[in-house]
Amino acid sequence: MNPQIRWLIEKSSRKIKWLFIAGLIFNFMYYGYVQIFQRSFFQDRAENQAIKLRLIHAPRGILYDRNGARLVDNIDSYQLVINRDELPRDNQILISFAEEFGLDGDDFIEIVQSYRDKKSGVAPLIIQKNLTEPELALTERLKARFPFLSIENSTRRAYRDNELAGHVLGYIGEVDSRVIKKKGGSLRLGQLIGRVGIEAQWDSYLRGQDGAKRIMVNRSGDEIAILKEEAPIKGRSLVLTLDLGMQKILQESFKGKKGAAVVLDTQDGGVLAMYSSPSINPNLFIDRMSQADVDATFKNVDKPMMNRAIQGIYPPGSTFKLLTAIAGLEKKVITPETVFYCTGSKNFYGRDFRCDEKSGHGPISLTLAIAKSCDIYFYEVGNRLDVDDIYEIGNRWGLTIDTGIDLPNEKTSRIPNREWKAKTNPQDPKWYAGETISVGIGQGQVGLTPIALARFYAALANQGRPVTPHLYYGIKNELTGKIEMKFVQPAPPIAFDPSYWSALNEGLLQTVRSGTAVNIRLSDVDILGKTGTAQVAKFVNRSHYLGQAKSLRDHAWFAGFSSKDRPEIAFAILVENGGFGAENAAPIASKLVKYWMVDRPNLDRSTNLSLSSSDR
């Protein structure tokens, strides 16, 4: 062989040999680097392909009434989801699925994109809640073509009797970015929390804590083993002060009417019943609402979303005369024996002020003025008072502050004074004496919520001992059935001369026995109360009043307590544009008193919680 050729072959062989050795060394170093320095990265990636983390939703706590009846429950349900780590990137696949499932493809892509943009951790994309039997069957068929679909066990919130206590109980909804920005904490997007009512006020108690599990899946995504599971912690169940029977009476009584009613336990301030009409059905908020339901709920001129019991501010009319009487007695402008003469009208400051009794009541004392609701008597008292005096007494009796009810978004009642007018009407800041006369009978700029008025009458029932309205009674242990009670600290008593109580109570008693509310008198139990007819718009005469739109007619009120010797309940009932309080509000109070004082003690409550007064 030619020496030159041999030299070239040996030289090439040496190059190939060294290249081979260099390749071996490079591969050895690379795989060594991967095995040593990137082992955890690739191990996690491999595990993530075979091991998935899945949430286990915690059931919310149950809500009971004071006798053990369930007001809110959880029922088993299923929902269609796509887990974040299984969500396809190909939008065409998603569009195909959406069309097969009966969804709009473009809308679904927007939902998916929004979900991708959210930081919701391992929470899945929920496609459909509360799957029906046909939807479950359809999903099982579609899973063969779309293996990224999953069916999750879930629970559905169920509210008893739909609108029975809608405003009190509230409803739940998904957490969105606005909620997280406002509340923060451990909330995550898509999580269900209370939005209004008790569901919102006591959400941290009711929500519980979600669990999680790590599962092993095969290449098709099917679960083959549970590697680790952390059980969810169920939300705590609450007992409310509500009495289901009394709540049903209000629901039935307000059919076809607007208004609100509150009934309080005079001993501890527990809310025995609260109703706002039109009510809301919390079950409608569980699923996507139809457009008809959205319009009926959020665009309704009757404002069903407003809880009138704590958010509606109305002129209280003659129910306010008890505060005027107290102010007159406190400021020594009258005594219980003071008599004024009612001729049916009287002129103050160049303006005629009229009484509902056109022919007049004649000489009339405080007790009879309350029973007969004589406007002239209370015009005279108001004329002798300063508006700041009325405000001072109203403030002392809790009518210018929130009641403290454990519900969100309570509004504050209003009693005007000089400072208030100067702030709200800078063009005419002066307070005129004639305005005080209107305030004295609960008109003018006076505005009270039904719950504030109920609290005031509870304080009257207790002869100056106020209560704090509340709905939370205690926490129920679902395993033992025992209740951990919460006691509300009593408020300090209101300073008031006890010699005045006799005249005030007798006036309230005679209102029902022989006065403006004699139509609701019961034979076996006393009702003490005050009717109220609050003017909404001015009218010339009766025919003019009847010719006005219903929305301009007077509001009907009745407020009071029962019984005389041992008051147990206090109440305020308002029927919007209901006309005379004696005709439309007082009969509702009569039903409530009969139920609580006569019918309820005879009910068989052997299966209930039996929360007797000795437990309070």
C-alpha cells in the first residue's frame, strides 16, 4: 500500500477515534448533568403527567330555625368540569365539544380564555352545574370523543319554600376578581361564598374548608389510584332565631302586597320573623338565571332585591306618636293628665292642620289620644317641643343609629334636627316651627326602617330596656345535636320616669280594645299597639286620594307588642301604599300574636330542638 495513502487512513482513523471518544465524554457529561442537576425537574414533570391534584369541595353548613326545622340544606349533585391540566389548547376541539353539548362555540371560547387568564390554582373550569339525567347521559357519550371532560360529585344548595325567607337567608355565588379585590384572604376565583343575607354575614362559619387528593391516572386520564387524600372540613351548621311557623304567616299575609314586617323576641332581641315583599327566591341564583328571571329580579320597578325590613326608610306616621309623647313627658311640656281640645282642625302659623276625625275628639287626654290617634293632640305636643328635643329623645331610644342586626347593608333611620337640615338643604337651612308639628306625628322628614320601629316597640314593651336584634342563635354540632349558644349582651336601660308607663301602656292597650285597631281584638290575649297611616303624597279630599295612582297612596303601619303583663314579642308591620294601618297592617299583627301566644304553645315539638326560654 502506498505509504502516503496509509498515512492518510491512519490520520483519519485517529480523528474518528477522538471524535468518538469526545462524543462519549459529552454524552456522559450531559446525562450526568441531567441525572444529577435536573433530576427533580424531569421527575416532577413525569409525575405531573401521571399524578393529578384534585379539589374536594367542602359542603356548606346547614341553617335551622329555632325549633330544628331545616331552612337551607345541601342535596347531592353532579357538575361537568374540565381540569386545568387537561384543558386542550386547540380551540377547534373546544368548539366541537361546545356545539355537541348545546353551547355557543364562540361564547365558550371566551369563557375558556377568561379561565386561562385567571389565577384559580387547581380549581377546574365548571361547564355545567347540577347536571340533569339527560345531561349526564350526554356527557358519558361525549367523553369517548372528548376525554378531557370530567364529572365531579358536588352539592347543591336548596332553600326551603323558595321565597319563604329569601332576604334573610340570602344566597351563594362564585368568587370573581371584584370579590377578591374587596375581601382578599384565601378566596380563589370560582369558589362559592355567601353573597347576601345570612349566607354572607356568617360565610366564614358556613363555608368550611376544601380538601384535596393526589390521584394517579393512566394515559387516557382515568383515575387508577388515590395516592393521598386530605378530607374536606364541612362548614358549621347554624341555628337561627327564626320561627318557621311565624315566617310562613308573613309569607302568606304579604301575597300580592309590598312591604315588610319584623317580629322580635322582647327578652333577647332574637328575630322571630322577618319578611320583605316582594321576596326573592335564592334557588334562582344557584344556576345561570334565564333572561326572564334576570329582568324580574334586577329590573323590576318593585325592587325585589331590596330587603325593605332593614333597608326601606319610610315615614312612620302615627306609630311615631309614642316617641313624641315620651319627648313631651321628658321635656315637661305635658303630663299624663294633660288635656287638649280637638275640634277636627287647628291653625298653626297660618296653616290649617287637620285630624282624621273631622268632627273632632273634643277634650282628650294622652291615653285616649294614643288610642284614638288624635292628630290635634300631637300637633299641640310637637308645637311645644323643639325639633332638637325630639331628635335627642329619638337618639336616646335608638332611632337615629343602626339596630346592629347581623345582616349586611342595614340602613340608618332618620329623625331630622337643625344640623341635619343645614347640611341637606343649604339653600334654605333654617328650621321652621311648622316643620316640628309634622315631625310630631311621624311625617315631614322622619324616616324609619321597620326593624328600627320594631326595636323601639320592644324597648317600650320592656319599659326602657332595649334589645339588639339578631338572627344568629348558635352553632349546632351535627354529630351530637347539641347547640353552642351565643348570648347577646343586653344594652343598658334607658332612663325614663316609671310613673309614665301606665299612661303609655294603657293608650296602646285601648288602641286595640276600643280605639283605631279594635277590629283585631282577640278574646284570649291582649295586643298593645299603634296604628299608622303615613302620607306619601298630598291630596285635596277623599275622592282625590282614591283617584291617585296606587304608588301615591298612604303606607299602612301597625307596631306594638304582646302581651300586657308579660310581653314576649314586639313587631312592626308595614304595607306599602296599603292605606289605613288598621285595615291592612293590624290584621297581620293579630295573626302573629294568635300564633305565638295561643297556637304555638300547643304545637307538638317533640321532634324539634326544643329551645325553651330556660336555654337562653
